[in-house]
Amino acid sequence: MPGELSPKTPYAKPLPDPNPVTQPFWDAAKEHRLRLQRSRKTGQFIHYPRAVSPFGANDELAWEDVSGRGHVWSYTVARRATAPQFESDVPYVIAIVELEEGPHLTANIIDCDPDTVRVGLPVEAAFVDVTPEITLVQFRPRSAPAE
Amino acid sequence: MSDYTVKDKVAVVGIAETTYYKRGGAPISEMQLTLQAIIGAAQDAGIDPRQIDGFASYSNDRNDPPRLAAALGCEDVSFSNMFWGGGGGGGSGAMANACAALVAGYSKYVVVYRGLAQGQFGRFGQGTQAKTVSGAPAYTAPYGLMSPAQSFAMRVQRFMHEHNGGHAAQKAISLTSYAHAQRNARAVMHGSPLSPEAYDGARWIVEPFRLFDCCMENDGAAAVILTTVERARDLRQKPAIVIAASQGSDYRQAAPAHNAPDYATSNFKTVAKRLWGMAGISPKDVDVCQSYENFTGGVMMSLVEHGFCGPDEVDDFMTTENFRFDGGKLPLNTSGGNLAECYMHGLELITEAVRQVRGTSTAQVKNVDISMVCSGPMVQPVSDLILRA
């Protein structure tokens, strides 16, 4: 799992570099909120963040908080690290989470035994402060069954 | 049939490859390997290498045509082409582009080539060492999601979930490649057979891929020379005639952060449709198939999307019995392919498809009329090729 912030050891894993389009996502994450863009025209939430709506030119995208609840849509257990910074994490779970609001996010499933992860596992957002500037949106299993 | 087709107009007339090495094992430079393969293909065809006037490759091959043509002494270069996209999705695409150049009359002899010495340059699939990542990777790399193996694993895992099967199919695909490689002295894994027990006992790389579900890493080069069917008649080899070549990518398959609308796919749905349309044949007509194995799960989905079996039948249809060169329903990867012959980025699958048409494979299928290649599952774009005797 991505390590907690430690003042003595600099964070060694790749960090997201927010740009003007993605900044609201990362700003919300820092406040431990999950916020995505929503189409005013269709009401649909989208992810990844975009400068222009995929639903046509006469649409606007507005940032809105979402529940953070969802389920594992697909996953894999990484048993080998592809970069040295992740060697101490193996085995770790990489997943695509389908949010209740629809969009798919990639993240790790943390706070669980990797062997217990299955497609359909109910999860909730977990916010991990990895540096003073960056908080990663992760997911952990939740006890309530999936809708 | 429309006049605007490459069908029956182009033939493969020369093939060659270098010795295939384990990664880091090549004693000469990648450029020299590439030249060796091209010169070998010209000799096989019975032409002077200087007659080559067209070049096509893929996956950002480092050995660019201006340098190759200078080294070969080509009198003129009238076609210089790179198929965009990563992985091995461009193998048959480069063939398709070569066919287009020949039918258009741009060139007379086009070489499709791939040189790859991973030991001399970077490894494919290596994770980023960058401290920060912007754009789409900002939503993947911080989570340790970087390698093709990891990305493709999630496509396959979703397919397995939706269709409740696939582990046995993956195993059969892997065992088949290793079995066929034992007949092929060119194969890096020749002399290293794989037992079902060893497959099951191998370490996980990234679920659902164990070690032997993954392609190798190698050094080497291969080359294929194409010309028009008219010129082919005067050359040394029995021509392998192209009856279809297609390339492409389905709707938003490259959507960032794993957001392709159709996710559990090898990306062949639209490409296969065009392929069968051009060829005018159906899957049951195929005598032998070479299907690109970056990972076995990709082969499984490729075969489904080309119509060889339904998505819920993979474990029943994809067996070592059905994949055998001698009597299988769909002889598969008869040289050992990327898993066990050489990760020549799928160009070794095309040379093998040609050998099957010529009747010179080390795992020769009887009476081959139709020989097929699927290049690069799960990447964008992908491509296909069908040859006939």
C-alpha cells in the first residue's frame, strides 16, 4: 500500500502532477472528499477529468461530491513490483472501482488481505495523505453489501 | 468485390530471421541484427537487397529506413512507413501498409521488419522512474499500475468474471506454444519443455497471469519481403498470397485511466469484421492460426473475437488437443510464438504463417490453404493478416 507520510523518508513513489483540468479532483482529495465532474445536460458523472464535455458542445461540466461508495469492477494482485518503490508493497491489489454514480476509478484496495478481493466486493473511498500536497484516493472494503 | 482492396494482389516472397537470443544475449548491435534479417529475406526471395525500395515497421522501431537504406545501398526509397501504436499491435498492420504501398504502385519490393535488442536498450513494460506523473498516468502510476502485464490482467480478469472461465484456456495456450517450440530449433525455449505441473507451479506475476502466461524478452530481428503477385511468379519461393489485412481500434479503446467503454476485450471486434469481409471466408476455413501472445489471456479473447468459439466456451474449445499442429481443430502458434520461440514482437508469427503456406514449418499442418495471424491483443490499434497458398 502507498506509505503514510513520514517526515524522515521522502516519498519515493510517483506522485500525480495536477494540471488546471485535474486540480479540483486533487484539491478535494486533500480535503478527504471525492469529487468528480458531472454533465449539466445529461446528469452523468465522468472520470477522468476533461476540459470539454464528451456529451456535446452545448454542455458544461461541474464538479460535485460523490458518495465514494462502489464495488470492485476488475482487479489484479501484483505479485511482482514493476518499479523498485513498490517492492515492499507486494502483493498489492490494483483495481478498477465502479462508483455508485457510474464512473470507473483505478486505485489500490487497501486494509485487506489481497486474497479476499473479488469482482463485486463493496468498497468505500479511503484518503491517504502521502505528502503535504498530495492525497491519494484509495478504496477499502466496506461491510455493507453492494446495492 | 470492390476494386479498392489488397486481396489477391500482393504476396510474401521472402522471410528471414536472425538467431534468436535471450534478452542481452545478442553479440551484435540491433541495427546489425536488423540488416542481417533484411539481407536474409532478400536472399530467401532471390532478389538483391538493393532492390528493396519500401520499408514498413511498427512499435517505434529504432532502426529507421534512411539508415537501413544507406547501409543496404538501396538505389531509391519510395515508401517509408511506421505503424503507430504500442506493443505488437502493428505486426500485421505493417504488412497491411506494405500491401497498400504495393497496390498503389509506390514501391516494388517492400520489407516489413522488426529489430529488437532489449538488452541494448530499455525493457518493455518497465515502470516509470519519474517522480511526478501528469495527464492520464497520474491516475494509474501512483497506484503502482504501470506495466502492460498489470493493465492487461484487469481486462482478462473482467472477461473471466463475465464468462466464468478462462484459466484452463490460458494454460492450454501456454502449453501449446511450449510443445510446438520443442520441434523448432530456432526457438529460445527449444529443449526446455513445459509440463502442466510446472505451469501450475510457476510463480504469479500479476493475477491471472503466472510466469508462463507471459511473453519472453529477447534480442533479434526478423524481416518479410512483399511484392505484387505478378513479380512473385518470377521469384524463388512459393508465394504466400495476402487475401486480407486489416487494422484498427474499437470505440474509445484508448480512453485513459482504464475507462474504455468495452473493457473486457482484445480490441479485435471491428478489425475481425473487416478482415473476414475482405477475405470472403469464415473462421471455419482457417487451417492454422498464429495469435500474438503478450499474455495468454489476450490470445483467449482474440480467438473469441475472431469467432473461433463463443466467450462462454473458452475452456471447452481452447485445449492442447484442439491447438495441436497434427490434427487439432485450430492449430495454434506452431513455432512457439512470443512465449517460447522468440519475442520478436510478433513478426516471428508472420514468418511462421508464411512457412505454413510454403509447407516448411517445423510443426507443419497438413494441406494448409489458409494461414492467419492476429497481431497484438488488448493494445490500440491491433491488426490481422490472412495468407493463402
